[in-house]
Amino acid sequence: MDTVSVYDAKARFSELVDRAQAGRATTITKRGRVVARLVPAGDEDERPWMTLRGRGRWVDNPFAPVVEERDVEVLKRPAKARTRRS
């Protein structure tokens, strides 16, 4: 992997694109710190989440209520009736 400064990358951008097309990656630095990588474009799927398709499974009933009915009833009562128990 080659490393070039931002200044050099701007001056030789076409060359760096040709290198990436040939399969070589280039690291671009600014003041000695890595700021970008120019890598060859692969045949990546535009929807990477599709690689997980078919790998999940249901553990429980997905249509079951999230909140229990008794908790809903407690919230329906007026605020004065709701007292904290120790």
C-alpha cells in the first residue's frame, strides 16, 4: 500500500485512480495522519445487510405484547390511586 500526502494526491489524482483500478490501494495523509484510503472498487453488494438474509431465527412470539396487561391497567388509574408499595 502506497502512502501519499494530500498535496501529492491532488497533483497525481488520475495516476492514483489508475493504480486503484489496477488493484493497488493508496493511503492519503495530511500532516502525517491518515485521512483517507483510495481502494479498488470491488463487486460489493449495494445492500450489505442482504448477506445476513436467512441467518436470523425467531426466538419467541414476535406478535406478543411488549408490555403486560396488568402494567397497562396500572397506568390507566388516576395518579392519586397509584401509590408506591414498599
